[in-house]
Amino acid sequence: MVAGRKRKIGVRRSASGKSRGEPENVIRGVALAYRAKEIEAAGIGDFIAKEARARDQRTEASPLADPLNGFTLGLLRQRQKASREDPTGITQAQYDAGEKWANLCRQHALIMGYSLGSARSPSLSLSPAGQSCVREPEDAVVLEIRRQWSDCYRALMDTGVALRRGVKVALICWDVCVNNRNIKFMSADDFGNLRAGLNALAHILKIRR
């Protein structure tokens, strides 16, 4: 008799015994382990460990659960917090500008009816037929979003021209803020172009430095 596949231990099961997936605490543990690897790859492992030692773990969540550690823009903010001399880190104003612009891009994509092509795109608000499942925004709101998006686009392109970097400034801002480009695929020039672009966005979006 051929032995069947061993019954997986520790999964959630229905009354009939059918597996319903891993327990939530197991899934969370795997996610945090993956995040820990990204933190180490970002070069801020010591900083996060220091934060952990400074916290009372009985009353505060683990630093691994900090939302900033879950995406590229946040990790770059952590780098600057860990070392102000780190040329790859970004300031709070630059971070705020990147987050505000990314949200603006998602709103613009939703209004104009195109997909950003990433897991953080607004496509979840669209039905399979392409019809919006949410209430249409008022005309004044639409006009303001389109105006801000155009102003930001122009600022990024103008910054690229002024620095003789062409579209590289706009492209890296899009890759990091919207598409969550992995830090390990960024060059020294990418970090410089990103900071220049975020500064331009901060000015347009009136982010205080």
C-alpha cells in the first residue's frame, strides 16, 4: 500500500477535516520573518534592534511591525533616522511628499480609468467590467486632483531637465513611491534622483521641511 501525503499539522480545519490554511499567527510570523530579511538588506538591522531594546515588549508592538519597515519609501526613511549622514536615506518631508504623491497618482489613475500595474494600484475599486464600484467624485475634486497631478508631473520633469538627468528623476520617483522598487535594485544615482524629485514634490504639495 502506498503511503499518502502526511497530514499537515498546525493548520486550521473545518468540521469535516478540510484544511482552511495556516493559522493567522503563523502567517504573521512568516511575514515578519520576511520583513526582517528586508530590514537587514536595507542596512538598518542594528537600528531596528536598538529600537527593540529601548521598548518594553510587554506593552509595545515589535519594531518589526512598524509600517515603515514594510515598503521601500518607509525603509529609506528609517535609514535617515538611523544615520543622518546616510546619503541614501530620506527626511520626513521627503517621505511625506512621496506618500502624498503616491496617493495622488492612485486617485488620478482611478479617475482617468487606467491601472498603475501594481499591488498598490486602485484597480481593486473597479469591477471586472471596468465600471467603478464607488461613487464618482465631484467635478471640483476631479479638477483639483488633475491639476495637482499635472503640477507634480511638470515639477519632476523640470527637475530632471535642470539636473541634466532627463526623465530619470520622474521614473525613479514613480518606481519607488508607486511601484515599491526594491532597495537592492537602486544605484547611487537613483538615490540622488529620488531625493531631488521628492524635494520638488514637497514644494508643489506644500510639505513643510
